[in-house]
Amino acid sequence: MPRTTQPSDAGEPLGQLPQEFAAMIRPELPSLVTEIGIEVTRAYPEYARLLNGPYRQALQYGVEQNIAAFAERVASPSAPTTLRDEVCRRFGRFEAYEGRSLETLQGAYRLGARVALRRAKKVGRRYNLSPSLLLSFADALFAYVDELEALSREGYLEVRAQADARSELLRRRLLHLVLSGPPLPRTAITELCEQTGWTLPELVTPVALRSPAALSPSVLDNDVLLDAADPQPLLLVPGAVDGARRRMLEAALPAVRAAVGLTVPTASAADSLRWARRVLELIDAEAIEDRALAFCADHLVTLWLLADPALTEQIAERELAPLAELTPTRRSRLVDTLRVWLETRGTAAQMGRLLEVHPQTVRYRMRSLEHRFGGRLTDPEARFALEAVLRALHLRGGRR
């Protein structure tokens, strides 16, 4: 493993070398550059192709700068290395642009150091240099390589950060285009799919998030689109949320309330997202049980019954008109009794247990209801309308 020496510190071991050592190694530099080039291109064919192409002159100049800067550091430890530093950063940027990791460049640096050390041993024998001096040279050389690697890493990470930011921006645009339909802007989506490498699926599952504060994006599968910066954060999962996808969501959203929409054709993603966001609203209203991960599929009837509160009010006013002149307390009791009867069709004793009243009280209330509603309680359509509106009112009242 290379030492993690920072550029500002990596030059310190060079101070142990006598400055006249620079005069011994300078004549070796031209042939050393050539030898390093041969060894590196032999070990790393990708660099051989580059040295035979349009980048040959720039790469050779960079190698020369790195080696010359080392000799200059020996002669003058405090000499500036501005040019050399930029060359190393450019090497790192180039690796990022080429889509490679830094391992190849790091390997080339270290191979070059071994070649230089081999040459130093020859020079040492020629000048009868002491083993301790050569040991100091080796230590200084590999510290210098650490410095080159650190500088190249800066350039590499700079490009990767820019690429990641651009990729994230394109993926967010793609996400919102998919959610803009129907009809979907196919041409724009196709172009963004090509740029991001995302495959447009036939089915998708939107996920609405309450807050991205505790979101762990690194846990998400690569094909999941995310916009955590949106005022209403969201995810888009290609296909259905099966067991594996559910575990992925639970791991990525450990402390985030989320609602999983229905799995729908991609063109209908906007509708599914709207339903998922509505589930979050109904959780806040306590009409739906609060869970870390809620599924729209479990609450479809609730979504339908509470889809239009204003319309529910109008239906309730019409269907419950026979109770309109009663006091609020008596009206509420009769409404509860009617709802339980419509839901259970139970006996007075069964309904009494649910309402926590005496069966005789249930019988009294049912006679009052039959008197006020008459034949509507035996008419299927009227009974369905009554049950639907009473369920909606009960859900809207919350699950306290």
C-alpha cells in the first residue's frame, strides 16, 4: 500500500540528500525518460496506444516534468512545483475522462520509480555512493511518488465529481419527464436514456417520500431514479416492488416515511405518484395507519372514498338529510349506529358490543332510523350510497 503522504509533506525526505547528488542524476534524465517509457508501455498497453497517438507529445512532456521536478527538488528542496503539480492533476483528469480507475496510473508511477531506483544503483556504483545515501534516495523517491499520486487523485476526483453531478442532473430530468405524461415526450426521454444509460421500462412504481433527511442513496439500486431535492422528494423504481426491492427501500429509507404507489405502465406514472402522495396526506390526517413504508395497494378504497372531500360533503348532506334537524349529539349517535349496521348487518347484541351500548339502545336507535329513512334502508342503491358516504366520513374523522 502507498503511503498517504500529502503534497505539502512529501518533499521532506529529499532534504536528507546532498544537493550535489542532483548534478550526478541530471545527465541520466533523458535516457531515463526513454527507459521509463519503454517499461511502462510494455506493462500497460493502453499507454502504448496513447504514446503512439495524438497525445504522445503531451504525455512525454508530462513524464519529463515529473522526473525533472524530482531532480530540481534534490538541488533545491524549496523550489516551487507549480507546473509539475498541474501536469499530475491533468494525468488524473485524463484517466477519469478515459473511464479508467487510478490503479493503472498509480502502477505506472510506481514502475517508473523502480526503473529510476535501478538507474540510481548504477550511478551509485559509478560514484562509489554509500548504501545509506542510496537508501535515502529510495525513501525520497517513493515519497515523491506518493506526492504524484495524491496530485493525480485531485484531478481525477475533480472530473468524477463533475461527471457525477451532471449524471445526477440528467437522471433528475429523466425522472420528471417520465412523470410528465401522458403523453410521454418520447424523443426527449430517449435522448436522456442514451446519455444516462437508463432503460425505459414498461412498468414503473413511484415512491413518494415525506423527507429525504435520512435517505441513504448509496443503498438504492442503480436503476432507481431519485430526486431528493424536490420539495416533495420521490423515487421511481422500474418494474414492481417485489421482496428484493422492498428490502432495498427499507434499507435506503431507515427513518423516512414513504408511500409506494401502484405498479403501472410508465405513461401512468404521474397518476400513481399522485396516489402515493395522497397516502402520505391521509397518514398525516390519521385516516391511514402510520407506517414507515405504506403501500397504495393496501388503501385503494380509502383513496377512492376520500378522493374529493368537497363532493363527499355534498353527498353526505343529501344522503343524511333525514337527520339534519337533530341535535349534533343525537345525530352523531344515529350516524354511528347506521354505519355499524350497514357494515355488519349484525344483531342488536353484536352492534351493542361494537358501539359499547345496551342492545335495547341499539333497537331504539334502529327504530328511529327506520322511521326517518323509510324504504331507503332496504333499497340496494340507496344503502350503498349511505354506506359509502358514512365510511368516508368515518375515515376522514381519523383513526384516533
